[in-house]
Amino acid sequence: MILRKQLVILVSLLAFTLQSQGQRIFYSDIEKDDYRQTNFEILGRVGSNISVYKNMRNRNDVSIYDNEMKLINKVRLDFLPDKIINSDFIVYPNSYWMIYQHQKRNAVYCTAVHMDGNGKVIKGPVDLDTSQVGGFGDNKIYSTVWSDDEQQVMVFKINRKDEKRLNFTLLRFNGKDADLRLVEKNELSMPSPDRDRESVFTEFVIDNDGDFVFGKMGRSGSREYINRLDVYVKRAGQDTFMTRNLPLNDKTLDEVKIKADNVNKKFIFNSFFYQQKRGNIDGIVNLVFDKKEGKISSVGSVVFNDTMRLDARSENAPIKQAFNDYFIKHVIPKRDGGFAVLAELYYTSSRQTGWNRWDYLYGFNYFSPNTWGYYSPYSSLNYYRWMDPWNRWGTSMTRHYAENVIIMSFNKDAQLEWSNFVRKTQFDDNSDIFLSYNIFYTGREVRFLFNTLERRELLLNSVTVNAEGVMKRDPTMKSMDRNYEFMPRFGKQIGANTVVLPAMYKNFICFAKVDF
């Protein structure tokens, strides 16, 4: 009898320990207006609550949840115009700025509004800038980027001043100022002769010092690869571009990614490269630009060997083509001046057309001032856009695949230290909203969250990788209800071990807070 009581106590303690060490999930209730077609962005924790922006046609709301994802309030943003061209959210601990574009007649306005964690307007809407547009053409005039510490906010536009020059209008604001104070405004230009119509801009980045940087890549023809890379830096407080040509050493580049290293005052450039035109991806090149010295401080390149190719390739893919469908997704700076590069294997198949990396990245002329960014094979990491499940806009079914993720760690001299792979196999038809992964930081580790399909059920997987490349796979997380399907790629971290993930319940969107 005593032995039985001891056994019961032991089992009870074990169950309590497993529950305390395991994950906890809190689901929001299903709201009848949150159909699959709803666009949303998880803003995260604002004040003591969790805020989510939602858009459905001409309706814009902010839903406010408590720590157990119970709906506290749903605030209609009735001050917004019926049609918004695009919007960005810069989120702080107790408030956020919404910066959006809208058009009235022949004018496009870039407008900002400041809101708190209860959905109450603190200031605005306030027009930041205005541009005249014609009756036809692209009306997305402005783009917004902000620094990692969110103190520097840059709103900019690019237009052709004449046949040989491009004009940049840069407005830098103090993001943490209650009035979003304008710090400086610059009108700059760069040469852009007719032959530059084949030029491609990289992404645009602003660092914590307010320095604005981007790359301009050249190619000799519309169907050629990148053979020239120039970096443009606009230092805070200065009224000129500092221009440097980055050495490619006869390498032909793919998509170029830029990351600000705010600790070491540098900018990191990464790209896959080819050693011959129309060949396979042969390796990765890294260039580190030192702001203090105004020049490249480190150059490193890695030619992928057969071991890496065997680890990287998709099932039955030729070994020489192993990296042809990899895309750089994240660059993570390290305090010692090194950095990590994360790239994912992604491709599609269709009965009508084959996969073409070139068309995916360079399917149209990126010279256009209003379409400066790359076309990503994914939607924005945080902003969900619904995809038509019935493929009404296409003539054939397209299957999306998202597979292994390679992690490459480089030292301060841009030399490879180690590499490892997060193994996964994902696919879906006509939609990629349940595919890919997201990363979250847990002290010295990076957590990868992604779905796997097991017995026709999507299960959420968690893998952590530390600074030495040691990988640990957590127990598979079941959602407690098989009707919930997570979309990890659109999630947001709101605490050291807490994330908010969107989920699909039947044909409705809801949200889950997950504590690890």
C-alpha cells in the first residue's frame, strides 16, 4: 500500500515537471470576420496587451488580446481611407507608428499615425510627404525602412530627374520621438545613363547611427547576371552619397543581401555566386564594409565542396545543382564581428512551366524607381497576404516546396567556421502560407519553428542551434486540436521564450501565443 502511494506521488510529480517544462499554447477565439482572405500583421506586445492589425477589403481593425489570447477589444481604424496602397508598423514597448500611403486624385500621401496598446490614437494622422502622380502607372511612391533599435526611420522615394539622373528624396525621422520629429531631409541624385537601365538595386538599409546604405548592381544585358556592385552610403548629417565599388574578383553574383552590424559599425554584403554564366551556383561571397575606414575590411568566399552539396541537395537532385534553389533568408551579426548566413531550399513545380530562378529574382526590370526591391519567393516575414486556394488566376496547379535550411557561420574575417543543416521537407499546392520557417532568439541560441506533415496532420517543430553549431530538436508540438494549422513564417517573438503565431482553423484565421 505504501509502495503504491509512493508510485502515485512519483507519477504526479513527473507529470507536473513535464507540464512545467513543456510548451503552453493559448488560442484566440474564432472571429466571424477573420476569413482566410484577411490580411494581417502581428504587431506583438504593446503595453500589457498583444495587438494584431487586420485588413479585409476597405476595413481596417486592430484586435487587442490579453496574455491568454482573450479578445479585449477590436478597434475600427475609421480614420484610414478606403484604400491603402501599403502600410508599415514600427512597434515600441508601449506604442507604435503606422506609416501608410494613400492616393487622392493625382496626389499620393505618405501619412503616419501614432497609437497605443489600447488602440487609441496618440497623434495624427499626419502627412509626412506628398507626391504628384499621373493617371496611370505605379502609385506606390514611398518606401519605409527603420533601424534595429527603431530610433531611425527613413521614408524615401526615387524618381527619374531627367534622362541621365535619378533623384532621391530622403526623410529621416526620430522614431522614438512622440511627434516623429523630422531630423533631416535630403535631395540627392546619382548618374543613371541609358546603359544603366539594366541596373538592379539591392534592398535599402538604415543602421542605428542613421546611415543609409544600398547597393547598385550592374549587368550588361537584361538576361545577363550581375557583374558589378557599387555601394552607396548616405551618412547621417551629410548631404552626399559616398560611393565605393565592391571587388567581385571575376565572380558573377546572384541576389545580394545587406545587413547592418550596429555593434561593430559595419555593413555585411552576402551573395551566392557563379563562376560561369548560365552555370550552377558554386559558392557564397561575403564582403564587409567598415564605416569608420570607408572601405571593404574583409572579403571571403566559399566554394561549396561535394560534402556540402550532398548535404544540401533535394531528393534525387544532381549534386552539381544542389544550391541552385537556395535563397538567403537571414544574416545574423555576431558581437565578435562575425556573422551567420541562413539560406533555404525553395522551388516550385507546375505542369505548365518549369522552375526558373532567374525569372523569380529578375522577372522584370528592377531599374524602376518604384520597384526597387527584389521579388522574394516569399511574402513578407510578418505581413500575411492570402493566396487563392482555387488558383483562379492561373491555368495549372503549382506545387511549392520548402526544404532544408543551411546555417553558415563566418568569423570577423568573413571566413567559414562551420556549417550545419536544419532538415525539413515541406510542400503544398497553390499556396505557401504553411511552408518555410521563422527564427526566434533565446539568449545564446536561435530557435527555428516550422511545420512538418505527419499522417496528414501539420505538426509544429522546434529546433535550436547554438553559437558552436550544436543542434537540438525539441519534442514535436501538437496543437491540442488537429483543426489548427500554424503559419510559423508570419509569427512574431514577444518575449525571451514566447511567440505569437497565426493559425488557420478550418477557413478562419486565429492567433496562438506559445510559451516554450
